[in-house]
Amino acid sequence: MAISFLSDANATIDVYLTFDASIELTDEDRSIYLTEGVFKGTAKDDATKFTLKALSPAEREEAEMQAGSYTRSELGRLLWTESPNDEKEKAQWQHSLSTGRERSIIILSSIYKPSLS
């Protein structure tokens, strides 16, 4: 479905599952909905509907904090910047890490290294 970014944190978009039996759409209306995001069908009360809302910067920051992303991303940034560039030095450095930090660097390596190489 074509979704544009919402520029207003108070705006919402309702998204329907087009294969839901409680949604009535012609094939043409379904195609328009999936390509342009314009819903011209009928949705019964029990139709599956998701309401998307843009987050304000404060709401986004709060959601990220609740998800723990600051903790994970700060640890990742710290471990990535602390690690030596030379592979041999990096192996010795990693060997000397505490168990928790070593586990973190192994997880981060599997996430970040493929995207950075």
C-alpha cells in the first residue's frame, strides 16, 4: 500500500487488510487502495483495522527509550569505537573483555559488520 509520511503528529491513517471478509472492495478499488492508499470500499464494524499515527519527536524518543534502544545503541557505539582496527589487536582486546561485554561485541559484530563491510 502506498503510504506517505505524516507531517503532523496528530494525523492518523487507517489501514485495512484487503483480504478480510469484512472489507468490501471491487478489484479496481482494491488496486487503487494498494497503489495509492485511497480506500473507496466498505468496512464492516468487525473489519481488521490498524490505525497508524505519526509520533512527535518527544513521543518517538519515549518509545525508543521504552524499547531499550538507547541502552543497546549506546553500548554498541561504545564497543565499536573502543575496538582496535587491526584484526590481531582486536582479537586480543576482545579476549580481555568481561563476559558481558564480550557477548555484546559478538552480537554487535554479527549485526554491524555485514552492513559496514
